[in-house]
Amino acid sequence: MTNQLTLEEQSEGLPLFQLVIIGCLQIGQSIAFSSMYPYIYSMVKYFDIADNDSQIATYSGYLAAAFSLGEYMSLSYWSSASNIYGRKTILLCGCAGTAFSIVLYGFSTNFYMALFARLLMGICSGNTEVLRITIDEIAPEDRHKGFAFGNIFSISNKYKFIGYSLGVLGESSVSKSASKSRREDGFSIPSYPFLLPSLIAGSFVVFFINIGWLFLEETHERIKYERDIGINVGDSIRRLLRIRVPERPWNSREQYLKVDHQLLEGKIDSSELPYYPTKSRSLSVEVADFEEPSQSETGTETSDPIALPAVRNRMINNFMFCFHGVFYFEFLPILLATKLRIEDMKFPFHVRGGFGYSSIGIGILVNSSAGIGSCVAMWLIVFVKYCGIKPVSLGLIVYPIVYFLLPLLLFTSHQYNNGIPEYVPVLLLFIIILVDLSADFLTISRFQIFFDTTSSKEEKQLISRYSIRVISLAKCLAPIIGGWMISKSETHGYSELPWWALSVWSTITLLHSNYIDKSAW
């Protein structure tokens, strides 16, 4: 298993530079996706589509669900296209679509335009499966997979705080357009209060697209032998910097044809031929391998591979884990931004409203928690391993506690109890968010590689085939169900119930995770 190997053993022989380039593409998309969350409450309220503030969660859920629906619909199309045009082309096209859609999102003047932009963003993000296949082709050996998958899929958590920082820019623009009066004499930033953070986030994505075009190598077995203009330009830059450039397959191929022509003309002897690498099927994995495993590969007679207990249990667990993670991520900004209604509160069951923070306050709070959390998590991982504690198990235990305590922090508000200093709820929120982010670092990346390192060889293809689709389904359902629950509970004065239900759900996820594979936890 990967966790029995040292870091040097996992990374030895691995093309780290290529992983860094893929990581850059992930950073760009992570910044784009997270930049909109600090101002999502203000945006829905600005569009004036909700009948009252309690309905804002429902419409913010629609925006999130549109993204996941687009991602779910486009998964198979991106996968098929990667076999025709190559992994690199599809990854870069997806990032370009993300840059375009995030800017379109910033230009939104009504809810339905924002909904379309989110749907388009989801369609462009449907190349997640292609990303997994690309990493698998870069790291074909089992000892490499834990290091490669773990680091790539944890990047989105490590760099979300940059997006949160950009998101606070939307609040200042909203304040300039608070009256919703639009200038008719020409274009101006206040006319599009959410454009500035979207433009900056899109610029990050475009910058990393250029990095990918210059330095990301194609991994598809057939297409990687075709000339890549971007790589040639990137190699020229690397030579100017006196960095060693590897031999490219198309150069070797051209040299091979030249030598072959000379051999036919009798100009050289065959014993003088140098060795040139040839294509090997074992070095690449087609997307089709993940989509249509044969019975001989799976070692089972069943016509329905999802009926395999191991595959079915892991899919269920994947769905449950993703569901509560998306619920928290999508609706934490809503809870932080909703105005607190003191007159309707009674400890412990009657809660109405939220913390009433501005987008700037939300951005600063989450940004500082994420920045410190990324540092704490590295030491925490070392600590839990030194103590012999399973990181995933520790992380999953944290979630039920966080979800249960989160709405109760409203009773520590200075407005509710004048004897409590104003900094206390802010400090407690900071600790809660910090703990949750640390749990994310312990679980999410390792949860992704769990299916690649603890499954049998026959199960890996089936799990890879279904896991991304199940995750996309969970990401689509969680915002819709969560938005409906929060709106209904807010209307009746029981805002804590959705979060307590989420605590129960995450507890069941923990128990089910322990049930399916006790040795892994």
C-alpha cells in the first residue's frame, strides 16, 4: 500500500515537473470556482428574485446545482473527445471555457444569466475524468499513485483562499450599486458589481492555460507522438534558461525515419543504429478502459458491474461523503451572510437568521482560516501519523461535531447576549472553520486515492468509471435539497435543523466508511 512507502520511494522516477504543470491548471480553476462564494448571498439579493431573505438559500442552491448538472452531462463527451484530440487539448479547452464562463458570470445582470453562466462553467469542468486519466498515465506505477493523486486533488483546498480574497472585491462594487440604479451613459464597473473579481479570477486561469500550453506534455499513447507547437516553444524557453530539455517523441520519430531511409540506401550499417523509444501499450490508459471493462478483466460473470458489493459500497460512501461536503461549502456563506433575528431566537431549538456578515467579512474570515489551515494541516498530518492515528478516520470524526456546533454559535452573538464580547463569535467561527478545513486536508485527497490504493485491480476500473459520475450527482442534489431545507427551516424558525441533519448524515458516512473497509481506517 502507498502509505507504507516513504515519500522518496513514492516520488522516485515520477515526472514531478508535469505534475506541477497539472497542479497549476488545478490552481487556476480552484481560484475561479471559490472566488464567487463570498458574495453569493449578495448576488442573489441584488438580483431581487427571491420573495424574501429566507428564499435566498434556495436560489443559491439552484446556481450551484446548475454547475454540477453541466458537469454531469458533459463527462462522457469530454472523455470521448480526449481520445480523439488528446488529453492536453481537452484539459486546456476546459480551462479556457472556465475562464470565459467566470467572466460571463461577472457580467450577469439577472439571475437567469448567472444561472446560464454557472451551467456553462459546469460543462467546461466536465473533464475531471480526463484529469484522472492523465495523472494515471503520468504515474503508471502503483507506488506513484498515492503521491500523485493525493497532491493534485488537495490543491483545490490549498489555494481556495486566493479565490476567497478576490470574492470580497464584489462587496465594495455592490455597495456602489446598492440602489440598483444603472448608468445609461456607458460602461462602468459599478454597473456590473461582480465583474471585477470575475475578471481577476479569469486572468489567473488564462495565465495558467499559457503555462500548460508551453510545458504540459501529451500523455495519450497515439497523440503524444504528434508534434506539439506549444512544447517546442516551451523547450526554447527552457533552453534559454539553460534547463535540460528531454528528447521529444516526434523528434525521435523523424530521426528514425531519416535513419531508416539511409539504411535502405545502404549508407549506414544496421549495427550502427541507435535505440529509439517505441510506443508501448502499457504506458498509457485509454478512457475506454475505464468505461467498458470486460468480464475477463473484472473476473465476474455479472452483467451489472455496479452490483459488485465492493464497488457498490464505495459508490454509496463516495456519494455520502461528497454530499455533506458540498452542502457545507455551498451554504456556509449563506449562514454567515444572513441577518440575525434576535427576536425569534430561543436556546437551543429556535434559531432564525445567521451571523449577518458582509461579503468582505466572510472573505476575510474564510481566507484567514484557509491560509492558517493549510499550514496547520501539514503539521497535523505528521502528528497523526506519528501517533498511529489514521488521518481519514480523524477527519471524518470532525465533521459531525462541526456541523452540530455551527448553528449554536449564533447564541454567542453579542446582540443576543450583551455579556458576551463581540469578538467571541468571530473567534469561535474562526476555530470551527479552521478545524473543518484541516479535516478537509486530512480526508479529501486521501479519500480520492483511497479507491486507487485499497481496491483490487479488478475493482479499480469499475470504481474509476462510476465514482466521478456519482460525485457529480451528489454535487447536483446537495445544493437543491440543502437550499430547500434551509429555506423551509428558516421560514419556520428552526434554522439549526438542516445543519443538525447534516451532522447525522456525516456520522452515518463515518460508520459506513468504517464498515466497508475497517483496515483502511
